[in-house]
Amino acid sequence: MRELLEASQNDKKGLMLYVKGQSIAGIVVKIAGDVVELRSREYSRIAVRIDSIDAAAMA
């Protein structure tokens, strides 16, 4: 999963995170410790704990 997060950050590609039945779309801006920070069209900052992510998908 960490590979997908790093690929999104390096390639500036969007991904979809699935957390407890909810989906969160965005581009990874920063990975710090156990938190990943994303941004999307709707929100400028989204922080998600890595251990709470159930799945990740990148197109």
C-alpha cells in the first residue's frame, strides 16, 4: 500500500482510499509517520491515518 501512496506523491497521480466503507479521492501531498496527507478538488488538506486505510486504488 505504501508503494501506491508514494507513487501518487511522486507522479502527481490521483488515487482512491477506502476507509471503513467510505471512499476518499485525492493526490498524496505528504507522507509523515503514520499519517498521509492528500488534497482534492473539494478539500485543500485531507489527513488519514495509514493504519485505518482498508484499500487503495490508482488508475
